[in-house]
Amino acid sequence: MSLIVQKFGGSSVADAESIKRVAKRIVDARKSGNDVVVAVSAMGDTTDELLDLAREVTLLPAPRELDMLLTAGERISMALLAMAIKSMGYDARSFTGSQAGMITDAQHGAARIVDVTPVRLQSALDEGAIVIVAGFQGFNRVTGDITTLGRGGSDTTAVALAAALNADVCEIYTDVDGIFTADPRVVPKARKIDRITSEEMLELAAGGAKVLYIRAVEYARRHGVTLHVRSSFNNNEGTIVYNPKNGEHVEEPIIAGVAADMSEAKITVVGVPDIPGKAAQIFTIVGKTNANIDMIVQNVSAAATGLTDISFTLPKSEAETVLNALAADRDEIGYASLQHDDQIGKLALVGAGMRSNAGVSAKLFTALFEAGINIEMISTSEIRISVVTRADSINDAVRVVHSAFGLDGDSEAVVYAGTGR
Ligand code: ASP
Ligand code: MG
């Protein structure tokens, strides 16, 4: 008998009808002889609605109380789902994050899982029940308080359950057919990927692909969990995200896919004295704001002036804090001025086969050049090349790069109304 963990996102359980449809799907997996554990998100846009409600009450909701509020969303969907399954004649039991043994650190709103002790889940399974767990939530032993794992955290719940229960597979049900070579709404000829390594998936997620949350992929990679990302609206095979064993020979295509991210801004520190210690000084100040810095570029120093410019990208929402911090220390650093640009787009080309293939960057830059798209920043890792362009050319950039690397499929991808969540 196999143990399957299934995760259903908010769009899959948006209303009573959808909950019944999902219940049937879960029962089908049970009927095929599997033990089934389900992690479920809050219905539809419940989490956003609860957030809005909190902000109507106060602009600065207390983090502990906000977690109490938000976890209510998953508690609604888990109970309704268990009821629906029971009404079909199968035993089902729902559990909150703390009942399920999701132990986290104490960081409200962005807690990390530190331990999973699924004792009650295991005995429910032993008694033959289908287990439903509220996603996105946990419990801190020291404070005794309820925590949330950050937006999209139900993916992480599912992966952590799969790891702790040693599940055979962790199925992530969403409203798209799987992981695509690019966003099908931008690139109509994007193809569904059948298999992708977790390493590539991590780079795609970091590059802006939204189907899976990065922390869930990291967790799956660290604990060797295989994911199957698929649609809850049909029975098609989705995308398998796997962890190749050491030495396992995998025929990797050179390029797995192209991701785009419009959520970043660029800050340039203009006229920095080109002497040792300046980058250290700037990024120490930036680091104190806890900003998530992505790409960093330092220009060659202009010989005549001995000055250089340093640019970096970060989430748009963090730019203001960082600009203020840098402005406060302007005299100490000794730069001329600060520039803030929130009209940038970032493209990431990802593929494990890149490692052993020269010429990938030349091909990428040529494709962009031929489309008349200017590259403003470049950064690379072993299996990724990222470039920054003007925001209004990012979609064109994704399309030309997708086709330059032969990723275009023969037919147009089916695009549902979905968000990929
Ligand atoms: N309901 C939470 C959110 O919307 C968690 C999740 O959907 O995974 O972020
Ligand atoms: Mg949600």
C-alpha cells in the first residue's frame, strides 16, 4: 500500500461544489488502495480577504493575532473537506497544524518548520481514516502560539508531511496542468514539462515562476521528496519534480525553461569612491534592513575620477527602506547620488544541461539583440543566466528567448482562467 500526500490550493476548493469535487478525487485515491493525507489551503481568496479585514481594523495588526486570524481560513476548508468525504461513506478526520505536529520557530507570518511529529495523523491512518491537515500553519513550543509559514505556505506543509510520513509521492494539485517552459499566458507555445530536477525548479521559482513556492521546493530537495504538480480539474499527468540520485544518468535537456519576474526594482549608488571597503560598507547598511538583494553589478571605475557605480536589484516593496538607510549614511559612504528604478523586468533562463554546454549565453544575448532589447544587468549561476531589461520589453524577451532555444511547442498551450495557485 502506498502513502500519498495531496495538496489542494485555494483555487481548487473555492466553493462548496469544488470541495465536493476535490473530496471525490481524494476518495478515488483511497479506493485505489492508498493511504491518503491531504494538506489544504484556505478557500479561494479567503487569506487576502482576512488580511484586508485586519487592515480595516488597524494598519499594523499584531503579528500573533494576524496568525490567529489567517489560520482560520484553512480551518474552514479542512473541516468542510472532511465532512464532504464522510458524507461519501469514507472515514476522514481534519487536524489543525498544531494537532498535526507541525512544529515551527516563533517567527509570526514567516515561520520555519523545525520538526514534524505526526503522531495523531499516523494513528488516524492506522485506523483507516483519510487525514486532512490545515496547510500554512504550525505551532511554536516555546511561546505556545500558532504561527503561519508565509504566503503560499500550504505547499510547504504538504512537502513536510510527505517527508515526515515517508510518503511515496507528494501531489500538488493546482489550477494549471503542471510546470511550463514559460508562462503560457505570455508564451502561447509554452510546453508542459514532464520531468524537471528540483535544482532547476528552484532556479525557476527564484526567477519568478509562481506555480510552486520556493521554500516548498527547497524542503523537497533537502528531504528527497518527489513532487507531482498537476491540475485538480482533469486527470492529466502533470510535472514530476525529482531529485536525481548521485551518479544517476539523466538525459537533461540543455534548457528547462524561462521565467520572468516583474516584482523587483533596481537601486544604483552613483559615484562611489573606488577604494577597498566601499561595497562592504554599502551592503552592510543594506543588510541591516533585511532586504532580499538579488543581482549586484559594479561598473568599472572611470579612470579620470576614481569613482564607480554600484547597482543592485531587490523586491519593489523593500526599495524605500533601503533608499532611506543609504541616504542616512551618505556622508559616511561618500557617494554622489542614489537612483531608483522600478520599471525593470528580470528574465531567467534555467537548465541543468547548461553546465556542460558553452554558447548558451551567446545565444541568449543574440536573441535579445535581434529583438532590439537592451540588457541592463547580467548574472549567472551554474544552471541559470539572468538578465534585467526594461519592464515593457520583458514579455517580448521571454518569447524570443523561448523560441531561440527551441522550446516552442507545436500547439498552443491550454490556458485556464487559473492563476497557477
Ligand atoms: N492560504 C495561504 C495563502 O493564500 C496559504 C496557501 O494558499 O498556500 O497564502
Ligand atoms: Mg491561498
